[in-house]
Amino acid sequence: MTRKAMLYTCVICLALALPVLAATYEFKTINPFSSVETSARGINDAGDVVGDFATAAQETAGSESGFLRHNGKYTKINFPNAIDTDANGISESGEVVGTYDLLAGDHGYVFKNGKYKALADPPQGFNYPDFNGINDEGDVVGVMTPVVVNGNKGFLLDDGHYTTIDCGRYQTEANGINDDGDIVGECTDFTPIYAEHGFLLRDGKFYPIDAPAAACNGTVATGISENGDITGHFDDANCNSHGFVLKGFPKNPKWTTVDAPGATDTTLAGINERCELVGTASTGVEPNNQNKGFIAEK
């Protein structure tokens, strides 16, 4: 990778309370294999999209499969012998990263050209990993749970070696990485109140990301493009989720709110250089809630 963030220090960099603008996008539903639940989680500059879905039978059984959408055609992603497979991120070269579940626990994989490669498990003292993002160097970011102490920790997996990512709060999760090695994710406070804060980790420094209108659970940063645009979501005062695009961060932050038509909650998960977005729209409350993946284009 271009930037190796091996020593992490925290710096204070507050996003300016600029107006949050609304943007006009064309939304297209992603609905592979007659699914009843879909989440779109990653997109590269070629427009390839990854995520996970569940058919009616899978939803009843409590399982799901990953998918790759390439040139409008869908490919199922099911790691061999796995109970459950998620596809969470995709690199510019088309490598898909995700998490699969065996009876013995969760593990990571990379998928390309129909072939699966298992990733190294977390080091001793950690379990329950999620593998969330990948870049063209093959660097993977995600989150893992310590066995002894409380609070999840983010990680960078580089050539089989794990480096812990800790923003200094109770919990850290790493969600996305670009080819420059910039990492985005979330830091979580549990006291005095529960609050999530997005972050950008660049050259070993943490830059907090808090949407100007964030309330309730706060802000989560989920993806970063090759030109440094950041996406994610935040909660309003009614605890409804809205997507955001953040450009020019940290020097000149410009916020844009993105909401899927008819959705009560919109979460964005990925962004590419053309500012094409992928995410999930929720259309109600249980038991009638439906999650549908989408791609949004200007």
C-alpha cells in the first residue's frame, strides 16, 4: 500500500458546521435472484457492485449469500461449506472481500474470477472478525472482538499481518480503504451516552467525522473513493438514518445529504470516483420493514 499507517495518533479536527445540501440522484433497485432482503455494500470505478441478499427460504433459515453485479449480471458468492456469506467490499481490480460463517466461527475470504481464497484469521486474543474493505494492494480492513477486554477494535490486514486500529474510544471499526491507504470507519462512545463518530485515518492521524445534523446514534463513515470522497450515514433527532457524501475533508469539508425515495432510513456503504453510491433503503418498521439495496447515480 502507498501509506502504511503503523503508528496511530489522534488529532482533533472538527468538521465545520456547514449547511448540509440535498443532492439529486437517480436510484436503481438492486434485487438479485428474487431476493426479499438485499444490501449493497461496495462499488468500484468500473461500476461493479457487491453486497448480500436473502431469498424467502434463506430469510426463514436465517442465512444469506453474497453477490457480485458485473455489467448488469449477478453472480452468487457462497464460500464453500459456509452457513452464511457476506460480500462487503470490492477493489478496483475486481477482488471481492467478505466474511463467511462456519460452525467454528467467522472467517475472511477474497473472491475473484470464480475462485475463493481464505484470509488469515485474527491473532490470538481476538475473534468474531468482519472483513469490510479491500484496495488494489490487497490490504483489507475490518473489525474484530477482543476475547478478554471490552470493545471492538479495527484492523488492517497486510500480507497476512494484522495491525490493530484504535481511535482511543470504547470501540473502533474500520469500514473502507482506498489505494492511498486512507481508512474510514467509526469510533463509538458508550458513556456517558452511546454515540458513534465517523473517522478518517490518514498518515497515522485520526480525523473525526460528525455530520452537522447528527443526533441520536451519531455518524458512521463507511466508504472512501480513490479521490478521497467519503460516504456514510447519520441519524437525525428522530433516529432516522440519512446517507451523506463528504468532499474536501478534512481541509474544506462539503456535506451533501442523500435520501432514497420513499425510504424511512437510508444507509450508504460505498462510493466510487464518479460519485456513484451504493447502499440500503428501509421502507418501514417491523414486521413490514423491507431492506432493498440500490445504486444511486447523478
